[in-house]
Amino acid sequence: MATDVMHDTEPSMTKLVGGIIDDTQRLLVQQGELLKADIRKDFKEAKEVGLSMLIAGSLLGAGGLLLSFMLVYLIKWAFPALHESACFGIVGGVLALAGGIVFYRGREKLDKLNPLPEQSAEALKENLQWKTNPS
């Protein structure tokens, strides 16, 4: 009889396995929600940074354009024998070369960029792998 009492208080194997499966499913759902929240947060931050960079780029572009014109006329003043179009060509060529170098370096960094949160994605991947192949 003492064993009957012990048996009644312990959960059955099916309940234990069912509980583990329920916990696993709940964990997967929570990790999916965490991953979505991480991506939303990163997207919001990227949007804010992008807007700031757009405004900064516009201001820098306008300033750079005016400074380029100033440089053209400074070269023309310093070297009066040069034709004005040659001065524009010199300034334009230097700016195009600098822009190409910056673009190439930016493209290399973009190729290395990984927008997914590593820890959340890795944990979700491990749990999905465990759920599909528990052994």
C-alpha cells in the first residue's frame, strides 16, 4: 500500500514527457519573440542612425560643393595661366578619386555586416535542432 501512495504522488512518464515538450514549445516561442524584438530594436536604431547620416551627408555635400567651387577659383587665382575648365577638372578628378576610395572601403565593410543578432539566432537554432532531433 505504501507503494500505491508513492505511485499516486509521482507524475507519470507521459506527463513528464508532455511537460518537457510543452516547456520546449514555450521556450521556442519566447526565443522567437526575443529574436523579433531584437530585430525590431536594431531596425529602429538603424533607421534613426540612417536619418542622422542622411542629414549630415546633405549638409556635408552642400558645404563640400561650395568649398570645391572655392578651390577651383583659388587654383585659377594661383595659376592664372590655367584655363578655368582645367581647374574644374583638377578639383573634380581629386574628388572623384577620393570618393571612389571611400566607396570601395564602405562596400568592403558592408560585405562583412551581419544584421541578425548572433546570440538570439544561435540559441533559437540550437533549440530547433534539439526539438527536431532530441537524441
